[in-house]
Amino acid sequence: MEIKNYMEVVVKEVVDQEMKKMNEDWAKDERFKLDVMALILNRLPARYVVTGKGWIMTKIRETEVQFQADILREMIRAIKIVENNPR
């Protein structure tokens, strides 16, 4: 068994999916994507799971509209921050 922040999995899925839709050069930059993900994860609560049951319960929660909206809201915020502060 291991402990896992399930939020990392969900944020990566959402960021990958949404950035594929964007025609911006930065959307293809791996460092940009990781910076955005780090900012999102720092603003959203962690969702740690250990057991299969915990994993399933979190997966069910993932489908909630508010859960997805929170990630997308933070993604927009994070993109603006990283875009305005390039390395």
C-alpha cells in the first residue's frame, strides 16, 4: 500500500486535456504545464487515499461539477500567473 494525493492525478488529467485544446505555444511547453499544475495543487485541498475504497470514493467525487469547476478556475488563474512571470 502507498499513500497518494489523488488531486495530483486529477489535476494532471484536467490540465493535459484542456491544454490539448489550446493553440498557444505555451500549452505545448512541459515546464509551463508543470508550473501551472504546481500552482493549482498549492491552492486546492489535497485528497489523500490509501485503500482501494478511498480511491473509489475520490473517483466518484471527481465527477462532481464543483470539483471540476474548482480545478478549471485554478487552472485559469495559474496560466495567467505563469504567463505573466515566465522563467
